[in-house]
Amino acid sequence: MFLTVAMMVACIFCYTFQGLFGKMYSAAYTGEESDATPVFSCLYGVIVGVSVLAAALGFRLEASPVTWGLGIANGLTLFLYNLGVIKASRLGPFSLQSIFRLFGGVVMPMLFATLFWGETLTALQIAGIVVMLASFVVINLDGNTRTSVQKGFAGWIVLLFIVNGLYGTIMAGQQRLMAGAQGNEMIVVTFLSSALISLISLIVSRKKDTLKAFRMSGKAWGSAVGAGIVAALAVVQLMMLINRVESLSVFYTIENGMVLVMTVVLSAILFKEKLNRNVIIGIVMSVISLALLSL
């Protein structure tokens, strides 16, 4: 039990720092704005995939057809997630996008776990999940929700809801189908597929200027590498935790909620971002949710 909790805490911290590195990269990238995310996705995917391939598999990839199929499907899911973040950010408020992404990361795995994998939840666990979902809304309630929404925004945030939830669901599904085996192989196939798809999309959109998109400052490169390294550590722990936790629904609720809270708190410390009343209330609600989920 102690080891599981320690791994979960470490996983949450790694995902939090992945987001912070991503924020630093976004600020440091000086190329075309439209190139920032596909370049990051390509580098991020390569770093995670190659790191796990080298450290965990010794550059020997022996994956089953199930792992190859689900890994490539999840690579496409990651690509669509990144594409959705770009498109939704251009068409509407980031706060609404965040709410839909976070809801998807909790609700989709919960639906699969209860409908197809026979997982049951206690009344307190259901209450805890509801409180955590409400905290996502409260934390993201700010002036941005009044930003004008352009045509197509609804479709992109629905896509984000689906793909953010599918990522965790497919990862867990592969582990169930393979009886806990080939977790590292699944990571490698997923992230290298995502990197390849991102690179192809960049080549199609930029053509002869593709290499130019990768010309960036040392700070941008360092941030991208940092995000990839902590993401590799996070996803390896994620795959191990999937086989250790009793409830997938509770696990993804805690993971998504605590990553959001930690990101907000560390952003206030590192980037001097102000914690308004809604954010503080949302953090308190997250703590209450954790208390309910742990009972």
C-alpha cells in the first residue's frame, strides 16, 4: 500500500512538472505560433519513446499484435489531443477547454471500468468523484469564460473530452488484455507513433520549411527535453499503477485532480500567478474529494 501511494505521488509530481516544462517551452519558442505544438509533440514523443526503449527494454522491442494495434491507436489519440488543444485555444476560452479535458480524463475511464470491466464504486467514492469534477469547474471559473466563442469550438472541446479519456482507457485496456505484460512496449509504440504522426502533419503543413520549425533557443530545447524526461518517468509509473490500484475510476480522478491543483500552486510559486478566490475554493474542494475517496 505504501509503495502504491508513493508511486502515485511521484507520478502526480512528474505529470505536474511535465506541464510546467510545457509552459516554459511555450514561452521560449520563437518560431511560428502554429508550429510550437507539433514540434513539441514530435520531440516529446521521441524523447519518451526512446528513453523507455533504451532504459527499460535495452533497445529490444518485442510487442504483440495487440500492443502494436492499441499503441498506434493511442499514438493517434495523442496526436488528436494536441491538435484539439491548438484548435480549441484559437476558437474559444481556455477555461472551458480545460474543464472538458479534465472531465474526459475522469469520466471516460470510469464509464469503461464500470460498463465493461465490472468495476463498482461505493457511495463515498461517487461523492468524491462528483466533488472533484465540480472542483475542476470552480478552479477554471474566471473572466476567460466570457471570451467570445467561434464556430467549431464545441466540436473541438468534445473531441478533447473523448481523446483525453481514451488515452488512459486504452492504456488500461492494453494492460488488461495482456494481463499486465508489455507495459513498456505499449509506451514506446504509443509515443513513437504520436511523434511520427506529428512529424508527418508538420511536413504536410510546412513542406520545405519543416526543419526551420525546429530552430529554437536553448531554453526551448531544454524545456522540451525536460518535459519528455519527466513524462517518461510518469508514464512508466502510470502503467505499473494501473495494475496495482483497486479502482481505475478513483485513480484517474485523484491523478487528474491533483495534477491540476499542483500545477496551479506551483505556477503561483514559480511564475507569480495569482490565486483568486475561485481557485482557492476549488483547491479546498479537491482536498475534500480526496478525503471522501480515501474513506
